[in-house]
Amino acid sequence: MTGITNTISGEFTFEKKTAEVLGSQMAYVDVGTSDPKSAVTVFLHGVPTSSYLWRNIIPYAAAKSRCIAPDLIGFGDSDKVPGAYYFEDHQRYIDAFLDAVLPTQAINLVIHDWGSALGFNWARRNEHRVAGIAFMEFIHPIANWNDLPPIMVENWKKFRDPDTQVGRSLLIDQNVFVEHILDGGVARSLTNEEMDAYRKPFRQPEWREAIYRFPNELPIENQPGNTWICAEKYMEWLFASEKPKLFFWAKPGGLVWETKAEEFRQKLKNTRVVYLGEAIHYVQEDHPHTIGRELADWLPLSLN
């Protein structure tokens, strides 16, 4: 794979295309080989990131398959659509995006954070099109607040305070998710170039509604009920499925801590498990080359 080094680059070298989805424009990366008979690799990001998160990983997969990496609606270079940032809204947009861009092709999903919830839920309903799923730091039902790292509990309870102005002040007025939570979820320090790329879609407070909504959708102690039920369904499907899987985990992790990773390892079928080393939540910013190499080696190119 020429042109790939072991440095972590802040440069985003891809041009983006756009697709009209439910009356709005979604931006996406579309690179790699284009064999119509091979599975396409789709990368789905979470909050507060974008396709930029995958910049150092895509080149590995692009040597083997066509790679599609959309910006979720309200994120990256996709349109801002006020009122469209609940989990169900994002699912409608992702479903429609995949119908528009990849209407029939087999798909490998590479998913993280809220991209995992969207990806798992799509896969559960479209198993006949799933070639494989690679996942890391993913959304799952969290039975008890005390299971989470203390700093995360402290922050998320503020974000979800019944006095909604507390969370809105932190996430919209102060932009703490981008300015503090993001960098705090990376073991190394993000560079100014990287931080500026993540800041760009949210420079104006009115652009941050999507950031506010996602922490309030995280399924913890049965709440909110809709995402809790959805996550239970896709996790039940995931544990039962024989589809090829690639599971990355790290220490100390964020959403997937060591004991939870071991639980998942025991329950998952047909799964390659890769321990990345030290990382928190945004593992792509600490171990992109390990993820990229393992992903390229694992990628199924057709349906089983």
C-alpha cells in the first residue's frame, strides 16, 4: 500500500461528493477500487466527529475495496437540518443515504460511537446485504451509570440534566464536547490542525444542536426508552449472527471497558478480536495504522 506511513497525519486528502437525501445534502468520501461484484466498505462516525476521523484508516481499506464515508446529517460538510438529530432521524438519513448511494451492493460496515448504533441497527434489518462488521467503542445498553468511568458519569449527567438549559449551555454555548470531551477521549494530544478540522462544522453555536442531542440519546438505565429498546434488539442480533466480525478494544476504553470487552468477546460469534493498547474512546486517533492494517487483512469482499 504505497503512500501510507506510520505517522498520524492531520491532513484530509479526500475530495467529498454530495448526495441528496430526504431533501438535504449529505457529504461523503468515495474512494478505492470499484469492482461491482465486491462488497463496499462503509465507515460511520459518531459525535462530534465526521469522515475526518477515518482519514488515516481509509487508505488501507481502499487498496482492497470501494470505501464510502458519509458525514452524518448536521456533521462534517453535510447540511444542518434543525430538528433532525434524534437517533430515529439519523437512522432515516443513513437508511436513505445507503439506498441512494449503494442501493444493492453488499456492505462491510466499519463503525464507531453513534455510527455503531446506526450501523448495527441497519445491519439487523438488512442482514442479507451485510458482508461483515468491524466495530470499536460502540453504543450498547448500559445497565448502570456506575459502570461508566466517573468523569463520563459526571459530564453526561450534566448533559442530560432535566433542567435542559444546563446541558444546552455546556454543549451549545460552551462547545465542551469539541473543546474538551473530544481531546480528553484521545490518549495523545490532538494537534491544532486536527482540532481545527473538528471545530469547523460547529463554529457557530446554532450549528451545535446535533452535538447536544446525541448525549441525551445514549441508552443508560433504560432511558431513553426508544434507543434502549433499539440497542437491545441490535445487540441480541449481533450476538446471534454468524456474520464475520472484527472487534477492536483498548484500555482503559470509554464506552467499552476491559470487563465489558471480555464479555463481548465471549458472546460474539465468528469474531476476530484485536487489542489496540492504550486508548480511550477515539481509538482512530491513537491507533489508525493498526486498525487500518487489521481491517485490510480481514475485509470480506463478498457475502457469505
